Amino acid sequence: MPARNNIITAILAWFLLICISLPITAAPGRILDRIEVEQANSTAFAAEAEIFKSIGLSIALSIAQCQDQAVCESVVDKNELDFLIQNLDDRINRLVIKHQNGEEEYADVITAYVNQREHYLAYQRELEALSPSQDISPDADMEQLTITTDEPVEEAPAEEVIDLSIFEDVDEDL
């Protein structure tokens, strides 16, 4: 019996050692946090690059919807886009250092991150082009805003009166 307990303890210790020492092998469907970035391998970075690609496609679609509209609100703002670009820059810098230290498996991942960074910079330029020239804060006094048009302003049609007398017997039990 004591030998069996020693075997079980050894297996558990070996299992815990393997679990703790294994690097993260795949991104869990989101951008990696700082700790995960430190432990990630090329497979995890490649999965994260796909997540950045998916986010980028959403941004591109949002910008495309705003192209021909006078007023449009994109799904991403400048600060969020700056944050994503900053994360991409961080990944590129980390992976370039690893690649220079002889870890060749990061070459394709670096290329994927650089391509996504270029796309995000293009999205940033497009978003700036879509933004109005004057920023209006959400707290601005609405009375100060004026809308001018060349078209005459039409009065709203009078509301139609609806006869609600058919509901007068609602109090009766059914």
C-alpha cells in the first residue's frame, strides 16, 4: 500500500510539473495578457494574430458602412485603435528579439503581426478621414448646436386622434 501511494504521489508531482512548465500553446479566443505573452509559444502567437485579423475585419466593415453616410459612428474609436496598435507593436518587438536570438519559428508570426499592424494603421487613417473636423463632446450644450440647411423646414403633421372608447368595458370580468 505505501508503494502505491508513492507511485500516485510521483505521478501527481510529474503531472503538476508538466502543467506548470508547459508554455501556453494557443490563445484562448482573446488577446493574450502580459503573463500569457511571456509564456506563449509560436502557436499561441499565431492564434492571437488570427484574433487581431478578425478584429481588423470588423473594423474594416464598420468603416465601410460609414463611407457614404453623413453621420456615422464606428464600432471602434481612436483610443481603442491606438491600444490595439500598441499591442501589435509590443508583440512585434518581443518576437523580433526572440527571432534574433535564434528562434526561427517566429518568422511567420512576425509577418502576420506586421501585416495586421499595417492594416490597423490604414484603418486609423480612414477613421480620421471619416471624423468630423470639429469634435463635439457628448456633454456639449445642445442649444449651442445649430443645423443649417437650404431646404425649408416643414411643420410636423398634426397627430391623428385615436378613438379609445372601444376599451371602456375592459373593467368587466371575462
